[in-house]
Amino acid sequence: MDQLLLETLRVVTLPTTTNFRGVTFREVALIHGEYGWGEFSPFLEYDDAESAPWLACAIEAATQPRPQLYRTHVAINGTIPALNEVQDLERVINSFPGVKTFKVKVGTDVSEDLHRLELVRTLRPNATIRVDVNGLLSVDEAEKFINSIGDVEYVEQPCATIEELRELKKRVDVKIVGDEVLRKAKDPFSLDLSNAVDYLMLKVQPLGGIKRAHKLAEHHNLPVVVSSALESAVGINYGLILAASFEGMGFDCGLGTGSLLAKNVAELPIVDGKIAISDVTPNFDGLDVSADRFEWWKNRIMRTAELLK
């Protein structure tokens, strides 16, 4: 990694508004280059190998020109964490003004999941609903769950493996989206996704940047939807650029997760269910991590950069 890039490094901590699958804050590393800011924010438990595509994406964002864009605004979905109190759900839903699609996190407790879906449908009866299981169910569990949730646009990663997804598709009619099965694969180009998933979830950091995400979409030849990995405004904006770089985008994208952060380095307001692509200039006031955390991230970046050579 270029030393000049490393000299621009800033690391911030961003608290979340609620517990999001065990996450109550996000530490985010940002670097600046000729084409703006890039974000490196693999979750703290990820090893260097899994973090490598995230760093490749940050470097691409900072050093490469933007691709051709087909829209200036991207329609988004609202993301509903594992909450079951009406007032909590109302607060989260209201943080997505004008949004017409909601992705509900499920997979840890069936009764609570079904109750959450019922509450979301009550609060937004005309919304399109999709669910995200994060690969937590067995084939039998997923079949039973899918048959009990009513009409949904799609189910994201109901089971962990391609073999399980392929078996599940024999049993259910719902559309299935592959997420972890793609982004956690050692070689996502070698996967045979036939008869396993209907759509691909693209997340720009875990997949190594915009160019590589496009290559994967072209290789697997499936419709795509773009989502985030709970990034700062810098990473979200790069995800918006990815979404806008597809001429055809038939889905609301999961890029509104900035609403789940209590603080951020910039604002990307949701207006009428869409977010505008912008040139993000971070505001670091009060967000920098401690000196030891900064060194931790700097060392992590230098180790990970060795894997990109």
C-alpha cells in the first residue's frame, strides 16, 4: 500500500442506535487519495485474509476514477434489526422516510421473528417485505419458516451453504438471494450457484470494490441488489456508486443503514426513499479513536496490504 495513502489514515468510532447483531459501535478506517475518501471497515473479528478485499476496495475508492453512472439517486430499503417493541420498530421505520421496502432481520428465534414481521406489516401495511436470515437456518427450518411468513419479495441467505440452498429451492417457491455464500467464499468466481440462488447480493467492500463486483455479476449472470456492511457515510456513498453503475437495477438497495448509526462522518439524507450520490467530505469532530486503537488499525492495514501484493 502506498505510504502516501497510509499517511492520510483516520480512524473513527461510530456508535449505533441499537444493538445490531451484537454490534453497538463501528470502528472505521478512512484513507484519502486523488479521487476522494476510501473506507476500510471489516468487522473487528475478521482475520487479515477476509479483510483483504475490504482494503482493496478502500484503495480503489481513493485512487481510481468513478465508473459511468446511470442515476444520481438510489432507491433504498429500510433495515429492521431484531427488535420487537412497537416503539423501537416505529422509531427505526420512521428513520427511513419515504421508503417502500423493508428488510427484516430474522433467524434467531422463530416466534420473535414472526411477531416482528407482523408488527412491521401492521406499521407499514403497503410496504414490500424481504427477510434476511444470514445463513442461520437448516434446510428443514428454512422450509418451515418460509412457509409461515406470507408474501415476501425474497429471502436472503436462508441457509449457509450452496448445497443447502439448492435443496431448499426444490422445496419452496420464494426467490432466494445469495450474500454470505458469495462474499465469504475464498474464490467467489469458482462457485456454481445454479439452482441455488435467484439473485446476487453485492456489497462493495467485502467483494473487493466496484470493478470486481461487476466482474462477479457478469460471471454469475444473475440479477443483483446492492447492500451495505453497516459502513460510515464514506462506505455507503461508494455502495451508492456501485448501485448506480448498473444500467438496470430492479431492486431497492440496502444502503440506508446510516440510519442505524447514532453518529456519522457525514450526512446522506434519505429523501422520498432515495439517497443522492455525493462527494463525501468527512467531519471527524469528536469521532477519532484513541491512540492505541489507531495503531491497532494501522498495523491491521499494513498486514492486510501484504496480502494484496
